[in-house]
Amino acid sequence: MPLVTSKEMFEKAYNGGYAVGAFNVNNMEIVQAITEACREEKAPVILQVSKGARAYANHTYLVKLVEAAVQECPEIPIVLHLDHGPDFETCKACIDGGFTSVMIDGSSKPFEENIELTRRVVEYAHAHGVVVEGELGTLAGIEDEVAVEEGHASYTRPEEVEEFVRRTGVDSLAIAIGTSHGAYKFKPGTNPQLRFDILEEISRRLPGFPIVLHGSSSVPQEYVEMINAHGGAMPGAIGVPEDQLRQAAGLAVCKINIDSDLRLAMTGTIRKFYDEHPDKFDPREYLKPARANIKELVRHKLKNVLGCAGKA
């Protein structure tokens, strides 16, 4: 099965009451862990690449890694997606370079400028058989080169979504309902709550339209504790409760983005390995258990959070 777009994936997810996992990839081990988990759980998957990942690993290397995963896992549908495309040029390069889906993030711009930029990307992408994700509302937090201070975050305004979708022609829409980028999403001692009232109102205004949640890592505490126990310093790292993500997946949310959880699993495992094996220096020896832990984390997400296991 060649790379696919997310169009059919999202139609099935919307009607089936589940979400597709969109996992950020940066290297071979992460690609392997995600796709092996999806193959075993028979789940569709979106492998997404950020601007930072393209700068780190090189566009061509990442595309070839994903193409290798497609060859190794022909049983499952795989989308190659640009996460947080900052401008038309980056989106165009990914469209021309083999991606089947791109996100143009104009959420920091005024409404009219966001529409103009998004529509331009949509016109080019659709002419090349590629789907587009847009965004309304801004998430707090830091991830790669996306950084928004908490005071500058804003919820998506439901009264704007119909006009935005109609005038841009986007295929899916990322919204802000209380998630945030990075591992420090909520303050310790608080009771994290997503704004389901906003999600439900947007769903009412856009019936059948796929919604996306960014910044949706749950920040597994076992990995935070593992990092801290082996020389790290991550006090107060808290993520989105998994039961709330599952609730969102049962509504109009068809794509849930997960990145920080993968980083935590890899970093925690490697820190522990270094601590326990100070004499080791072969990267394969610490990357192998890191890959295994990422794989188990993804399997958990597919079955217990996204609900997409068995949907390939």
C-alpha cells in the first residue's frame, strides 16, 4: 500500500467514534516503533514531520524512512504529514517532496491573513492530490520552533469556523480547547479540563467535518519519574488526561497529535540505561530499549486513548 491521504481515514474515524494517532518522527527508531505498534494493532497512522525535524534529519532522509516503513508495513495505511508548516514555501516543498498531507499554521495571524495564506496552500495542495489542515486559535507552550506564551494563547471562536472552512477549502481544522505544546501543559495541583463546550459547538456548526487536537500528549508520569531519578530535572510536568482525549475522539476529533510522550519515553529510557551501564558506549544498546518503550507507549495510545486499534 503506498502512502495515502487522510481523507478516507478521517471519514472512517468520524463515523466510527475514534481518532487516528498523529505521531511526530525525528529518526529511524521512532519511525520503527510507531509503525511496528500500528502494524501489530492493525491501526491506521499519521507520521508527521515538523519544521524542526526537517532541519535536524533532512527532508530526504525522513521521507525515505517513511517510505521504508510503508514497505515494511504494507498492511496499514500511512499518511506522511507536515506538522505546523510556517509558510507557503515550506508547504510547497513538502507537497513537491512526497508528503500526502500538510498543515499550514496561520493561527498567529489576523483572521483575514490566516484565510489568505491557508487558501493559497489549499489551492496548490489540492492541485497535487494533497490534503490540508488549517488552524484557528493558538495553543500555549513550546514544541520545536512553535512557542506561545500562556497569556497569548486563545481558544478557537466557534463563530469563525464556518467562514474559515468555506473560504479556505481546508480538509481538516485544528482547534484550541485547552491543550498545549510541550510537557508542562497544566500547573501542579490543578484539575485539567478541556473545553468540550467549544468542541461541541464547533461540531454543531461543522457537521461531519474532521477536527484536530494539537498538544495532546498525556506526559506519562512513569517516564517523568524515570528522567528525574536518573539525573533529569522535570518537576511539575503534567499532560492532558487520557480519559478526556478518549472523550474527544468519540466526538468530532479525528486526529490527535502526540509528540512529547515519545520524547519522554526515549529520554527516560536512555537516561536509565546510562545510569545503570556507565561502561556502555554502543548507541544500539540504548536505542533498542528506547525504541521498545516507545512502541509499547504507542500501542497503549492506539488501544486505550485513540480507539483506532483494529481499524486499519
